Amino acid sequence: MRNDLDVLRQNEHRAAMSAGRLTQPNTARRRMIEIFLGGGLIASFMSFLYPVLRYLIPPPVADLGAEEIVAAKLTELKPNSGKIFRFGNRPGLLVMNADGTYRALSATCTHLGCTVQYRSDLRQIWCACHNGIYDLNGRNVSGPPPRPLEVFDVHSRGDEIVVSRKREA
């Protein structure tokens, strides 16, 4: 009797398989699990890849288009002093020499983009990040900076000191 029952179950199972009833639900469930697992793996990979790509390919920096800016008032600086001002979307450095003349340069270090400052005791421009030093003409004197600073034109208009980009000839 037990043997007949096993044979009957095997026949029902074969009939169900040949009709496709048993393979379709298992295949559909398996396919859904594969989709969820594959989607999860892709999402995990993208969550790791996105920050790396943002670091390697930074977004373009929009230039605010400032060609000329009022950097200071004539009475604002003392001889042998400096002031950082905003020139477009970058900082600029205005220096009044001991003889009363003005110099304006980009205040962004050419090594890693740190903001430089005027050191009146050294009469040089200094980057605190890696001890880079520039002279008052923007040339790199020592330290890791690979290029000189960008130099701007300086002129006075009334009681204001105006800084503008150098015009290329």
C-alpha cells in the first residue's frame, strides 16, 4: 500500500511538471530574487563609486565675472600692510608697500589653493599650509608652490583703490 501511494505521488508530480505548474512559480520567484539582489549590488557599487567620481572630477567652478572691483578705501591700509578682498569668486590680496605704492595679487596659493597672507615682518607673501613664500611680485621664492601668483592692476579712483585683471596685449 505504501508503495502504491509513492507511485501515485510520483505520477502526480510528473503530471504537474509536464503541465508547467511547478516550474513557473519557482522560476518567477527565482527571477524576482535575482532582480532584487542584482539591483542591491548595483546600488551598493554606485554608492561607493559616486563619491570617488565627485572627488576625481569636481564640478566646474563658475567665475563670477569680476573684471574690476573696489578693494579698499585709500585710508584703509597703512604702509607695509595687506588686506584680503574678494575678487570674483576667489580671494585677492592688496598690499601697501612701505613707500606707499600698492600691489594686488591673487590670494590663492598655486600649490593646493590655500589662502595666502602678507607678512609685514618678512615683507613677503606667505602660505600657511605648507610654508610657501612669494615675493611682492608674486614669484615663488621657497616652498612647494609650483607657479607664481596672478598679478592684478591697481589704480585709484577718487578715494577708492580699484583692482582689475591685467589686460593681455
